Amino acid sequence: MGGLIDMLPGDCVSKILSFTSPTDAYRSSMVSSMFHSAAESDVVWEMFYYKDVVSRLIAPLTFTTKKELFVCLCNLALIDGGRKSFKLEKLSGKISYMLSARELSITWGNDPMQWSWKSIPQSRFSEVAKLRTTSWLEIRGKINTQILSSNTRYGAYLIMKISNRAYGLDSIPSEVSIEVGNKVCNGMAYLRHEDGMQQQMEYMFYRNRIEVLRKRVIEGTQRTLNEREDGWLEIELGEFFSGEANEEVKMSLMEVKGYQLKGGLVIEGIEVRPRH
């Protein structure tokens, strides 16, 4: 069988591999010298990256082959004037995006009494949004499935930090949602402060009011706050399927029913990445 495979024209093998995955291309390169040559071909690797992204990079990449370009794009790259980031998964070639805080719709985000915009070294973006104080927390983002990998299930995550002086964030759960066409996925999330004693004190003081407020929240899957490898926190807003059709995905986190003041939230953006 190996001899028959080696009799195939190299460009034919390259074309076949272009319909597989990066993992298959890596593995096939170990079959024989002919497969190795075919797997290195630009015909294969230009199928595994999003061509339009290259023109949107804020910093040019150095590469001589399409495989080298693919590997470069597997590292996080800033695009669209630094307001978004893009990344490819090395094994699957699936696309991930992050929308910076500047790409989101934040209610009262331009009011310096309620929000401020700062540059911090921990962020990939030039600015993050810091919540000073507000009684109306509403953060929205949107993305089109056309720029994502097709036939892929995605998750959307709000990336944030909670300062040591945060207050009022977990008195009532925030409502999270993903909307694609007429499909809506609702959930709720507590933006828990790390200071457990402060949580207990706030609950004891406002217990009756908190119990009343919680009944106003739309019921749904409860999301938990998770720590990321990069030191940020994330909360899942929901999931959706990116099919062949171009659809707009609307993502949101809201807490607008409690009317209590809250502060200490730092927003980096919303990340949209494939689910595994």
C-alpha cells in the first residue's frame, strides 16, 4: 500500500491533505519523504488560516511559507488597530477572536464618573474599562459567524478582573445571554469577590433585600467565575453553533434590576473560542 501511495503525484497528495486538518498534515509528513514534501506545500497550509486577517494585523509577520504563517497565527495577534485579537488553534486550525472593551457596548462607558479607561501591563490591549461606580451594569458585544470557523460549537466569555475594593457585584446575580437569530441562551452569574468575609457581611446586612432582588432575575444555567492561565478571570456568557450561514451573534452581561451601586470591575473584552 505504501508503494501505491508513493506513486501518487505530489500535488495530488497536497490537494488531498488540504481537506484534512493541521494534525493530519503533521502526521502525514512522517509517512514517507514524498508525503513530507506534500505536507509542506503552500497548497495545504493556505487552507488552514484566515487569509483576510493578514491584512488586518497591526504588526507584520515574518514568514517564507504558508506553514510558517500558520504557525505565526497560532500565537495571539492583534488586528483592526489593536481593538481585537486573533488566534488559530494549532491542531484543529479553528479560529478564536477576542473583542477588546473598546469594541463592546458598555452603558455609560463614556461617563468618567462611572467608567474610566486605563492602560495596564496585564492586558493584551492598549486600554481596559474600569468600573468606578454605577447602578446599571450592561455590557454587550456582537460578532458574525462568517468570520469564525464553520460547523463549530463556540463559547463566549467575558474576560475581567475584580479589584480588592470591589463592592455590590454579587448582591444579585448578573444575567448573561447569547442570541443567534431566534435562539436565545440565558444564564446567570455571580461576580463573586475573593473576600469571603466581605460577602458574608454584605449578605447579613442586606439579606432581605437581596432575596427579593434575586427573584427578579431570569432563571437559567448558573455560570461560575474561573481563573485563566493569563491571570484574568472569565465568566461564560453562553454557547452557540457557527454553521454555514452568516448570522450575527449577540452577547451580553447585565445587572440592571437591583439598582444598588457597584464598582471595582475591570473589563478586558469578550473572547469567542471553540468549545472542546
